[in-house]
Amino acid sequence: MDAIVERRIDPDSKLDIDPVCGMTVYRTQAREHDLAITFAEREYFFCAPGCMKTFLQASKEYAIAGRDMP
């Protein structure tokens, strides 16, 4: 599994961090391109379909790793 990247972006920001690759992502663009999902009562944003697929295959591990994130 790829290195798990912590989110360090303000929750009110227009930006977020892809939890798989660490790339900065615009939340609006991710939503427009169906690259945002809600898992365990938290919204995650992705830079590309491949990162979203990787997350979905190991979502519990990513959610557990990010449980202390804002």
C-alpha cells in the first residue's frame, strides 16, 4: 500500500489533500469529476480515479490512519 498521507488543510479551505498520494486537490473540482466520497462520516477528495480506487480497496486502513485529522 502507498504511504498514508495526513490531511493538514483547514476544514473550511477550498483545498484538501488526496489521502493516497498527498496531492493538493480543489474540493469543488473533485466533486465535479466524481472524485469525492464520504466514508466513515468524513468526505475524502482525490486527484484521479486511480487514487480513489486505491482508497476504496483499503478504505478502513486510510480512515483509521486519518482518524485524528480535522
